[in-house]
Amino acid sequence: MLRFFLVFVAILGGLFLFELAPPGQSLVVTPWTSTLTKLSYELIAPFDPNVIAHGKVIQNRSDGQGISIEAGCNAIEASIVLIAAILAFPAPWRHKLRGLAFGILAVQGINVLRVISLFYLVQWRADIFEFAHLYLWQALIMLDVLVVWLIWIRAMPERRMFPHGT
Amino acid sequence: MGRNPLYIFLAKAAFWLPLCLGLWYWKAEWFNSPAALVSSWIMQGFFDGWVESVEWSRRTLSVLTTLELPNIPVPAERSGQVGLLVVQTNPLFYGYGLPLFAALLLSSGEARRWRKLLFGALALIPLQSWGVCFDILRQVAIEAGPAVRAQAGFSRWQIEVIGLGYQFGYLILPTVAPISLWLALNRQFIPMLMLEGGLQRSEYPGKSV
């Protein structure tokens, strides 16, 4: 457990530093935030003709209200936590790679739901937007990370679980 | 689906998380007071050169400083007086780990959960204070401008550390700390989950569980 925690913290710290550094920002954060904005827009647009998107902003054309996807809202930190947790846990590499692929997809999928829900919440119920944005969704995204990681652990191949044939 | 302990845990967490978060948000001034108090001690203890006093009310921690703000227009009747920097922060931004931790603990049906809850709540206070203090320092060292920064006496590398500490306290600590704490206090959960998953697969080989 201690070894897992130390490796987890080391990987988490390394990835977090890379994310904050200029190469991480230009290679990962900015392109991904832009892609997330476009993806959210593409999912909303068929049902809502008033929506427009530019840069990292999704807006309602008629009243100008909208959201800007900032650091902490693009689920990159949540993905980093999941990557660190999967890489730090002793498991076969094939299982790790499968966990990373499906896990990141699950976290980002939930985050698209967060972005879309917050876009409408700021227009319909601005009074509870702060609670949903800063606290509820932040906790839900991390709960998603935890559940994905636990599902991955539960699906661990038997040989890794019982290394001595017990 | 009903047999899977993970689904049961998830269903319980979906129930407890909004409940714990709602209670924590409703009584925010009460739940966040310990971290506000610790933060004010830290700021007054380590930065007594420019921290005049710290006030905590209505979910806002206000730090009154002796740092002078340049280029503040002063009315004629107050000529000779200067504007002083007041920094404000919301400790709730860094404190939602407590309801998340409580929800996880209540969802996993552990023994001695109230004792663990109390221990966890105490352990999370310094981590929340980390976020609060680095937010105050960030505002002084980075946002308030070069004149204020020079008065506070922050060097280049200290500013980098403050920026990094703030990002870590805002983006990582509030969510990773409660989950790590919950796992540390509930060590049998992971082996139990692996064992249960393995048994389930051996019982129904070839079937996805």
C-alpha cells in the first residue's frame, strides 16, 4: 500500500508538473480544451440552434450567457489522477493499457455531460450554478475516477491476484 | 447487478454525496471554520511582516495587510493617506473534500465509521488550509502587481513555488486527499474487491461481471 502510494504521488506530481509547464499547455491542455468545447457544441447544436462556440467558450446566441472551459473543468487533472492510480497499481501491462483507454474515455465522457449540464444550468438556474460547478461536479468527477479505478481493479486477471497459485 | 458490491457502493455514494455536500454547503461557515482558523494562524505566524489581521465571516476569509497599493486615487480631504491591500478568499473552494470523504465512508459500510470520520475531518483541515494560504499568497505575489510583490519581498523562485502550490491546492488536493484518506482507512476494501471479482469470474467463467 505504501509503495503504491509513493509511486502514485511520484507519477501524479510528474504529470501535474508537465500539465502546468508551457509544453504541456501547448501540446495537451489548449488543444484538448478546444476539442472538448467543439465536442460539447456538436452534441448540443442539433437540439439547440441558439448555441455558438468559439475558443473555449460555449454561448447562447440570444442572451450571450454561457460558460468558459477553464483549468479544472477539462477533466485533465481527473485523467492524470486516474493515469497515476492505474500505473502505480501492480497489474499486467495489457490490463493497465486497457484500463487507461477505457478509463480516460469514461472520465472524459462524464465531463462532457458536466460541461453541457453547466451550460444550461447557468441559463436556467444561475442561483445553484456555483454549487453545481465548484463543488458537486468536482466531487462527482472524482467519484467517477474512483469507481472506474475500482472496476479496473475488480477485473484484474487472476494470475496477478493469486501469484502463488493459492 | 445487485450482487456486485461495487454497484452497491456506487448507489450508496450517489445517495450520500449530494446529501453530505448539501449539508456541508448549508452549514459552510461552521464546517469551514477550523481551516479558516488554522489558515489565519499560519498567515499571521509566517507573514507577520505584512499581515495586519484576518477576519472570517459569511464564507469569506479577509486578510488585511500593511501592503500599500500604488496609483489609488485619494480624495483631497484624505490627502496623505494610502490605500492598503485587503485579500479575500473563499475557503469552500478547497474544502469540499470533507463531504466527499464522509460520503465515501458512509457508502462503504465500515466499522468504527464515526471515529474514522472524525479522524478524517481533522486530517483534512491542514490540506484545506494549504489551498487557502496559497490562494492568499498568490493574490499578493502574483495578482496584486510588482509594487505590492516588492513590498512583500517575494523572490522569483518563491513566486514559482506559490503558483505551483496554489494550482496543486486547488486542482488536486481537494479531491485526491479525501479518496487517499478513505483508502488508507479502509485497507481491506481493495483486496476484498479483487477477491470478490476473481470468485465471480471463476463462478461464471467467460461471462463479463
